[in-house]
Amino acid sequence: MTIYSQHAHRGKAQILATYRGVTGVVSVTITSVEDATLAAPIVDALNRISACATVPVSEWDERGGHFRSYPTDHLAALTDPAARRHLIEGAHSLWYEQTMVFLHHALADLDTAAAAVPAPVRTAISAELATEAQALRDELAEYTEGIEPPEPEKRRFWEFRSPLVVVDESGLDRRDRENLDNLERELDQTQLARAVADLRLLLDAYLRTANGEARLLIDGFEISDDPYEEGEDRYFLNVQAPMPEGKWGRTDWTVELCRWVPDSETEGDTGEPVLECARSEPPAVEGIVGLLNRSDGQAGVLATWAATAVGDALTGTAFVVTKRYEE
């Protein structure tokens, strides 16, 4: 329920926390670092942590036509590194679990950014996370049980469905939540757990890849890499996880290589499949990351892969072509 920013001051970069306090919206200095280059990744990670920790407890879980609260157990991970593993172990719902993957990744990014600053700065950052977690717990206790915060003068106010956070992560808004809720409708707990595991693997690969052209389509369980280059042969790549309950007939993990072709009816372009690499078992996350890093929005790499025969692997990867769509 806090927005973080940086501000140049006396030759250093201050890291600020902005929240709704007893006197209105206020900003306080958490700590300062030598320059903006050190501050930027810390601020970015703190904003993602704040959003991923706060948004789930600021919305109703409306699945099945009911109004329930989302879990709050994830707040422990803000202050206890040992609790982080639980962020990627649950199977509550597709939307909540994808948010936990984002939170897990943001905490790891904060560790990396904080490793480059002095120990007193790391201590200040840890203190801020503890303050944020406790303030949110206090607000939830007041909202659900009417328990007044122990230190009202230091209160960080929180509003249900209107938290003060920066929502940059794809997947945290209402539309994505409703889309994922629709995908898991009618799933039993075993099917839901499988769908969560597939989505978690896809998200992990997306968050690890160095491919700047990769685009995540959460409700399509897909990562797409489209170079958007002009030319006669324009290819794009899709990495697809199985859809929950086999929707759209997709029951396998599939790497799909397609070509853009002109469509006279729409006066635009239509994607036509060239080949696919399908497998029933989930690939290793390193395999997906390696594939995406190698494609990396490079039309030449995709064109080379487009000529791969059935039974052969895409060059430099472990993905074997299982089907070609003949022209």
C-alpha cells in the first residue's frame, strides 16, 4: 500500500516511501544511496513487492459466485526469507498463484539490487519491508475485526479495492483476474493444481528470459516472440503451456513456429502454422529460457528453425519438431 520513488538530494539518491498517513498523502525517506543507478532497481523491486503483496488482499475472491478473502500468508515472505518458498508451492487459484510468482521474483530482484549497497542501506530496506507488512496486517485487522492499529499516529492507511500501489506487472488487474478465473471454472483440485504448475513454469521462464521481445499472454498460457520485421517471410514463435481442462484442444506443451501471411479479407495479416514441437511432459525451465534467449526477436534464427525437419531439434535447443504443416 506504498509507492516508492527516488529523489536526487545533495549528490545522493534518496529512496522515498509515499503512503496515505493521518495527515494525508505523505512521503518519507527510507534511505539513500550513492546514485540513481543503484536506487532504480531497488525502487522498482519495492514497488512490485508492494503491489503483489497488497493487491490480492484488496480484492474479493469472486470465484463460484461467492465473496471470499484471498489468503494473507504471503505477507510473511516480506520479512522471513525462509517463507519465500511457500509463495511457489500453493494451488489456491490461478490468479493468486501467478501473483505469488511475481512476488517471489520481485523479492529475489530486491536481494540482487540490495547486494550492491552498504549494509546500513540493506538494514533500512529490511526495516521498510517489515513496516509495510505490519501496517498492512494492522489495516486488515481493523477492516475485518475492528481492531484499532496500535500506533495510530504512524498509520499507513489502506483502502479495499483502492490500494496506493504501482501496478506495472501484467496479470494484476481485474480483467486478467476474471480471465484466469474463467479458465479454472469447473476444474477439480487435481486439475487446478496441474494448471497452476503449468502456469508457474511458464511465468518462471518468462521472468528469467533475456529476450526483450518476449510477450506474456497470461490468459492464453503463452509466451510469444514476434520480431515484427518487414519481408516476404515473417515468422513468429509461441511457447504454449497446456490449457486448463484441455481448452482449445491444447493438452501438450507446444513450441509453435508460425508465418505471417497477407489476408485479403481483412486487409491485414494472418498467422499460419509452419511447424510445432509438442510434448506431453513439461520441459525444464532452462530449456524454455534457452529457446527464448536464442530466438530473441531475431528473424534470421526463426527462418532457420522454419526449415527444420520432423524428428530434428530446433538448432541450439532441445525441442524436437513433431509436426510440419505443408504448404
